[in-house]
Amino acid sequence: MKVNIPTPLRAYTKGKETVEVSASSVQGALDALVLTAPELKKHLFTEDDKLRSFVNVYLNDEDIRYLPQREDTATTEVDELTIIPSIAGGSAYSSKSPVPLSC
Amino acid sequence: MLRLTFADYESLRAHGEETYPHECCGILLGNNDSAGNSVKQVIRAGNTRSDSAHNRYHIAPEELIRAQREGRKAGLDIIGFYHSHPDHPARWSQTDFEEAHWFGCSYVITAIEQGQARITNSFLLKGTSEDEKAFEDEALEIDVTGVEENVASHAAKMSVDVREGDKT
Ligand SMILES: [Zn+2]
């Protein structure tokens, strides 16, 4: 199946937009992807192997976080996985900042 | 360097005026080469942060995926994003920085003061990982070729009008 790689992560897939992997589940596809492109791992997963909060993974048009079986959802060769980092921000100060910083 | 046409530049600034006092946001499709990012298409996106739209923005991943798909058909990539700062300077905020994850992409910010677009700045997200990412000021190169043509044709039309006016 195909895994679509967003522009900022293509540095780790030798510039490839899509990576072909062989897998029977979402997790299997992600594992296979990371095996093919090991440097991707730390960009997609935290140290305890959880998907980073700003990394969205879509199975075809569905966010895997909202699939009943999430990462364990079965996949076939015709499915497509898309990795898409989030886009957000704003002039507001982050709640993480203890002191308001000038923007 | 971020290159874009005058029409695209005006379009993303106008978007910020339309959504004022809320933040607008959108996606820039184009190409990246040694000279930097070139915008070929500006896609307006909805701001999903209805809870705090005056000072936050978020683009639905579905919109990003659609843009990426559409772009690929035309040989274009996502090369940047834009948003507005209603009554705030056109500088990235701490929130912008923390939530920026598209390395190599341009983040364009327009300050909207009292509903009027003021300064538009672009910042390139340098680095290839969260640990070493940094925003760098990026020059905007606005291509006015089409604008000059319009002015020229407008002028030509005016002179025709004048000649016609002379006859009567
Ligand atoms: Zn901002």
C-alpha cells in the first residue's frame, strides 16, 4: 500500500512523495515505513512509541484516531495512508508559556 | 525567498481583512527550488478554532490532504501557509513557533489593523527536526508582471477612449 509523505518529512525518504509498503494493518504500515526510512521514527513517534500529538495519520479519508480499532485497523493493498503534520498557531500566547512573551 | 504574484499577495491579505476580527488561514501550493519557495496557488482554508478565532488558527487536516492531492495532480507541493494577526504585529508568536512543524515551508503572517491589511511578512521554518527548528525572516518577492500588463492594457484602453471621445 501507499504511504503519502508530507513535504517536511521527505528529507527522510530521499525526497520521495510516496513510499510503498506491504502491511495488513495501519500499525504494520507505520512499522514498515519506519523500517524503510529509519530516520522518520523520531519525527513520527515519541520515545514511548506513541504517535506525536501534531502528527495526523489518515487511512484514506479517515483520521486513524477516530477509527474504532485505531492503529489496529486492517488494511489492504488499495488503501492509502497519509501522514500530515498539523497546521496551527496564532497571535495568542501558548498556555505552555509561563510568562506572556511579545509576539 | 518566497515568490508570489501580486494577485496572490493581494488575495491572502484580503482574506485577513474579510475574516477580521478573526484570524484567517490558508495553504500555499507551489514549488521549491534553490532560490526558495514559489507560490503557484493560494488556497483559502477555514479556521477550525471557532472557540478562539480572534487569536488562534488551525487548519483541518482534511483540508491539507485535499490540497496536497490537488497539488500533486498539478505538479505542486504544499510549500507554505498563511494566517493573519488581527491587531497584532506581523511577527510570529510563541504559539506559532511551537505549533510549526512543516520544515522548509514558508509561514506568511499579515497584520490586520482595525480591519485593514498592513504589513505582510514571511518566515521560513528552518531545520529538519523539532529540536533544531527555527524561524528565519524570509524576503518576499512579489511578481507584478501581470499587474504591469493590466496597467498597460488599461492605459491603452484609456487612450482609445480618449480618441473616441475626440471624434465626438
Ligand atoms: Zn500567528
